[in-house]
Amino acid sequence: MELPEHISIGFFKSKKDKLAISAAAKGRIDTNRAYLDNILQQGNTYYGINTGFGSLCNVRIKDDELSQLQENLVTSHSCGMGDEVPEEIVRLMLLLKVHGLSQGYSGVRTEIVQRLVDFYNLGIHPRVFELGSLGASGDLAPLAHMSLPILGLGEVRYKGEIMPATKALEIVGLKPMSLAAKEGLALLNGTQFMSSYITWSLTQAKRLLIWADVIAALSADAFMAKNEPFRHAIHRVRPHKGQLDTAARMLQLLADSEIQSVPKEQVQDPYSFRCIPQVHGATKDVVDMAAGVVETEINSVTDNPIVFHDEDAIVSGGNFHGQPLALQADFLAIAMAELGNISERRTYLLVSGQRGLPPFLAPEAGLNSGFMIAQYTAAAIVSQSKQYCTPASIDSIVSSNGQEDHVSMGANAAVKLRKVIMNVQRVLAIELLTAAQALEFRRPKKTSPALEKLMNELRKTTSFMAKDTILHEGLIAAERFLDKDPEEVTGMKF
């Protein structure tokens, strides 16, 4: 497939196996590189192209050392540490870097972009590490590790095996490449590490937002909660988009439920049920806002300097600064963590022995502990997510002898955002299994057709817990269950 001129977050939902550089993109890249080659022959000085980097920007490099300069940049900046970046994120880094360079303002040769395409298509995934980027001057260390295999350096994952890049290149019939002027800088400057983590998080968040509503509806019937708080009149007088959408979806999910037709004794339900539209909806609005910022970012030129062949200028600026992403990643982490926060509260109510449900949803409670400790697990995960929500973007540490004196820490924000997203799925999985257990105590009454279909699908991998068993296995099955498309599981269109 050829990358579209503009990538949306929705683009990443489909599995695309192969990339190709379009004729239009190749034309832009070639035109831009030809301009750079021509202007370099005039002997002018340009940051990072024929000078040192960072605070060494005033050191002029000889013309016959420009290739070595770029290769030195890649090797010296390969300082990553910590956990290895998951392969699915590395693939996003490759894709987004290809898309950024294909805008035609980075001064690279088409061959360099094609080599990244080759890595993507052949499944050669450079080993990248989570720690090392300050989220400004580009994601230097992670993108350096991503770029090493172009030179035949570093390690890659190929067909499930870790191997030297040279071995992988030999297997697929490729040879290491040398870098020309500007190319190392173009590869390392950019926000593709941050962008990849946040893009992944947004695609997962959009799925989990639907699941949060579905599971909340199942919990509502299991807890004998009212559907009154979801009626349109309440929300049309406070018409936040996410709130309106959530309320309508809750009514849709609970439509034709026998349990909803049972008269309720309570006047009101606790906030974790009554305020589902307001809480889930607010998170949805943040996700939409973040998606807009990220879509702008991944379709932008974020390296430095930028080669404007169409304006006859090479301009050094700060498009690599990750502040827009850092702020959104922090806010998105907070918003998504709240889905887990309110989910755990519903789980707590379901195991609390209220409204005719046995304590901890355990048949023969006392002899059996039931779902007592499942709620503990949810609480522990929620607490960890809250700790991850301390904003990274409020920090900045001076680097490069003061030349880079304000940084975004967006890379750290993006990495911990992914951890929050994964935790939210775990907490929702605990609520799902708990709600399914509670619903069995309402039989023979049925919930809505959509939620009964969900129950039938869930029971293919989990079962009612009639006596204490190793609950971990059911929780992991429920977590994996949430990888499914909620529309397929419920038979509803959201």
C-alpha cells in the first residue's frame, strides 16, 4: 500500500502488510535532495549539515567528512537503555519516519527512505530502548537505534530472533548503506518515538472506550441499577459530545433488558453508575482532542533544519520539540486512568454484598472467598496508574551545555501512557468477569439481547465460579477477550 497524503488515527486500525513510496512522494524527496546538493556546493554553513551538533553547532566540518559526520551522529546518539520497545511500536516508528521524510523537506535521498520501507516490509525490526529521549531535539536515542541497521550496525529482531543487523541484511540480500550530508540528522531529529507510542495508545483507547460502556452496562444490570440517568433529557441540557454519546450508548446497550423492567427499590444509584455518561464522556472528549493533535503531528515535518527548496532556504528551528505531544500524553493518561478508576468502583459495589448479591459473589461465602481479591487486584492496578499520571511534561532538565535548555520529556510521558492504557484494559477485564459472575445470580431474568450475546461469547473462555479456583486464569482470559472488537461480540453498531 502507498501511504496516503494524510494519515488519520483510524488508518492504524487496519492491518497493512506492505508499504510503498508513491511516485508523488518520490518526486518530492528527489527534488528536495537535489536542491540540498546544489546549495552545499556554494560553501555556506548550515547547522548539522556541515557543522557539529548541539552546543558544537559552531564547529565547521570539512566537506570530505560530511558522510562520517552523519554516521558518527547515529552511533554516538545510540545511548538508549531500559526495556526494549515492543515490535509493534517499532513498526509504527518506521512507518511514521517514512511518512515524515516523504513530505519532501528533510533533504534525504530516496534510497534512505526506501531502506526504512524495506525494514518494515521484510519484518526487520531494529532493537530500540525506551529510555534516552528528552522529547526535544527529536527522539534522539530511540531514533538512533532505529537507524543503526541502515549502516549495518546494532541489533534487530527478525522472524522472532535477535541478531546483528549485518546478519539480517545478509539473509534478505541487502547491504549496509552510507549516509550523505543531512541524512543522519533527518533520521534522528523528529518526534516519531513519542508519536508512535501515543498513536498506539489512541488506537487502543478508542477500543477500550467502547468496552468501558459495554462492561458498565453489564454491571448496571448485574447491580440492578436504573437506566434513568442515561435518558436524553438530562444530557441535552449539558451537551458535551462524549456525555451525549455515552448516554445514548448506555440506553442502546440496555434496550429490551428484562432486568431493567424489574421495579427498583433505590431512589438513586451510586455515582459510579449514575455518572457513567459524565465520566466516560469526559474521557472520550479528551481522546478526541488528543487524536486531533497527534494527527497534525504525524503528518508534519519534525526534523531540523528544514530544507525549503520551494522557498530557497534552509531554516533551523524547533519543530522537533515534543511539547504538543507531551501535554496531550499526560492529559490522555489522566483521562484514561479515570476509566479504570470508576471501573474499580463498580467492581467494588458488585462484590459488596448489596442488592441481593452474595458477599464477594461467592456461593457459600465464607467457605469460598469468591471475587474478594479480584477487587484488591483492581485497586492495586488503579493505584499504579494514578502514580503513572504524574505529568512528565512539567519537568525539564538542561542538556548540551545549555544549548537545549528546555525539553518536553514527552518520550517519558508517551511511554508511561502506554502503561496506563494496558492497566485500564486489565481493570476493565476484572469488572467484566465480576459483572458476568454477578449477572448469573439474577437468573432466570435476562439482560438485553446485546449483552446476552456478550455473555455467550465470554462463556466460551470463562465460566461461572461455583467454588474458589485460580482466578488469575479467568482474569487473563477476560483481558485477552477485550482485544476483540466489541461490535462483533455484541452484534451492535456503535
